[in-house]
Amino acid sequence: MTAETYEKIKTLLNSSDSEEIHQGLVLIREELPNITEESAQSLFEMVSALFYIDLLDHPEHAFVLDEAVSLVADFGEFVVPILLNNLDAGDMKAQLTIGHAFGRIGEAAIEPLLESYLCEESEECRIFLVYALGKIRSPKILEAFGKVLGAAKADTLELRDTAIRALGNFVEVISPEDLPEGDKKEMLEAIQVALSDSSAGVRSKAIRSYGKLARFKHLSGEEIKKFKDTCELLLGVDDKFTWDRAYIVRKEAQDALNCLEDCDE
């Protein structure tokens, strides 16, 4: 890569114009196959700076932020420890974006994320590590199942919320025959506990993940019946005439039932 190209990329990525940022990202993608790791690291610093964009203030940058996240996987595995270090930055917008970036990296990120989770003392960082694991779309995410099950029982509200949602994402990509019966049983137990959580957010994530277990064929006939009974209880349409007071929980229960019925048609 010539010095002129490097400076052009730097200028484009520093622009406030979305189209110019896009052009800079296109140039990087074109240059990556032919540059040294040292040059790639320098370019990655520029790309990862885009993770701090506030889309509520600048919604016009949404497509370039997504493009930047997509580009991360093309840099290679050397970016994994850099992204892990950046989780300590304390900027929630960037932390969420880094989670999505790990999702694009995929399987190569699972082991480093799990190692960091075991060593991490900051509860905030552990939340985002679980969030990142939940974005990885690979059957190998089964390796993280046990750790995230434990997180679903945590005292910290945000960690419970993130973990119960991540488990639902896991069962979308793990086939029923590969999910150990013990893990499924523990997940069902965690869901039942979460359905009684004081947080409506946790309860809504629990019923959503319950629905994913049903939709992706992880439940037996008897378990499906129990799932439907639970949804009807939350909706107040059973003979007990009780329901969850939170609209978001009732909405998730209805959506889960509707989706299951559509899958059966």
C-alpha cells in the first residue's frame, strides 16, 4: 500500500460524510489482501474508531457502521485481543458494536471470549463478553453453554438478562441432537426461574428463549405442551385468569405462540 493510498483512506475515514467514509472502507477492503500485518493493524485502528459513532445522533452513518463491523472479520485473528481490550473502554455504544464484531469473526472468537470471561473481574465487561458470545452463529458455541447458563443465574440484573437472551440465540444454531439433555434441562430450569424475575426485561427474554427452544425442535411433545400452558398463563387465557402485568412479557408470549403455530402449519 502506498503512502498516498494510506493518507487517502485516513482522510476519508475522518470525514463526517457517510459516502466518503464508505469509500474509505472500500479502499481498505481492496488493500487488505496485499498488505503486512503491521499496516493492517494501523488501518484497523481507524476502522474501530468508527465503533464510537452514536447512531441516535447520526442515523445517517448506520450503513457505514455496519460495513465497518463486517470488515473486521477480514483483518484476521490478530484483531481479537485488540477488541477484547477495547471492551474496557467504558463506552456502551462501542461495547455493543464490538459484540457484533465478534459475531462476524465467528468461531475463532469463542475460545478467547471464554478465557476472558473466566479471568474477568469487571461485571460490566462480563456482561458484554456474554453479549458477544450470543452474537456468534456457529454450532461450536455449545462450548460456551455451561458458562452462560451460570451467568443466567447471576445476581446482577444485566448479566442475567444478557445470558438468558444469549442462550436463546445458542439454540438457534445448535441442533437438537447436539444439545446434551442435561444442558437443555438446566436451561429450562433457568427459564422457569427467570419467568419469576422481578425485572420484566428478564422475564420477556426468558419467554423468548423458551419459544426458541420450541421453534427449533429442542422440546419433546410433553415439553411443548408445558410451553404452551406457560404462554397461556402469562397471557391470562387459561382457566386461572392470571397474567403477567408487563405488556412486553405478554407480547413475547403471544409472539412465541404465533411463531410456533406458523411452524406447525
